[in-house]
Amino acid sequence: MVYLAISFGWTWALWIAGWWLGLVQQTPISTSGTIFSLAGRAGSPGFLPQLMFDLAVFGPLLGYLAARQYRPVWGRPTLQSVLIAVLVPIVLVVPAFVLTAASGVPAAGISVGVALAAIATYLASNLVTSGTEEFGWRGYLQPTLRRNESTLWGAAWKVGLIWAVWHYPLMVILYWQLGLVMIFTIAGFTASIVAMAWITGLVYEQSNSIALVALLHALNNTANFALMLIFPTSPFTIVTAAMAWAAVFVLERRFRDRQPVA
């Protein structure tokens, strides 16, 4: 309960307060920038709300620290767990890229060099922001719930639902203008997060490495960012969520009898 109170309390308070302050100051919050872009806003009217909004992501890390049940950061990754962590985010987004290109959706007018630099910057930012969520979700919450579950799925769906609900204020901020469609968007997001909770949980149980699942988390976010960077109007982002469940089906059949790394 301490972990959840801190994780949710810190994140929800800063997301909501930062967004509200941005409205008051008429300095809209950026939800697609990186932590590094804050330096360029230092001293500007919109700096404080953006700072609050960006710091919100560290709620799970603070909850992990408060719970005081620390686990290995590097763990013991196997070659197999590393390959899953690196390749799955790429495999999940490839069909969306192919369908988008094949459908004739226009690409953004940016050079390869600019695109690669933006993607690298986004990945680095995610490693030090969203990646730190993994201290809480996999470093604390999954092992805690797993004690009473005989299977990974028994804990993963609970972690996934909690992880998804933790994002809900951000989802409302992003999609409130869609009206009732927002409900279906959030439902689809929740389903994809539950799938990713299983995949990330598998990697964690096979590696006992918070660092490795942080990399998986950052790569997954960056793969989706790359799709929207190159094809801003792509209608096929939902394909990635469907692919996550396809990956769960394949990996579950392959690893259902594997025991977690101690």
C-alpha cells in the first residue's frame, strides 16, 4: 500500500498539477518531448509546469525506494533474455511500418540523419525517465504479487492493470478532446499494457535484471515514437498493440515451463 500510494500519489499529483498550471499560464505542456528539452525552457513561463509534468514519471521509482525491498539492478541476463528485450519492441512495430508505407501514408519531410538523431535522443531520455518505472513495476510489484501466484500470468495481469491505471491521467490529458472515443482508446491502451506486462515480466523472471527490462521499456516506447516521427498520420498504431498479444501467445508457448531466475 505504501508503494502504490507513493507511486500513484506522486505521479498523478504532478501530471495533473503540471497540466493545470500550464493551462493557467497559457503555456501548453509538451507530451512528446524529452527530458533534455527542459534545458531549453529554463527561465521561461512554461518551465515550471513542464518540469512538474516531466518529473511525474518517477513515482514508481520513489515507491520502490520507500518500500525498501531492493533487488539487483543488473541481475544475471541470459543471451535469450537480452534477445527478447531488444528484438520484441522492433518486431512489434514492423507490421505497423509496413502497413503504413504500403497504404501510401505520406512520410514526414525529415532527413535520415535528423530522424536517427531524434530517435537516439528519445531513447536516451526514456532510459532515464520511463525506464526507471521498472524499479517499481518489475523490481517491486511483480515479485511481491508473484509470491502468491504459481504462474507468471497470475501476477502479470495484475501488474498490467495497475500499470495501465497509473497512466490514466496522462491518457485523459492526451485524449479528452476525443469525447467518448477516449474510452475505447484507453481500453485498447489497457489491453496493450497488460500484454507488455507479461512480456516484460518474462524478461525479468529470466534475467532478474531491472536494467534489462528498463531497456525493453525504453525501446518499446522509442519504437512507437519512431513510427509517429516518420509517419505522423499513420492509422496503424493499433496494430502494435495487437502484435503485443501475438508475441504473448508465441512466447508463452515457448517459456511456459521455465522457472524464474532466483
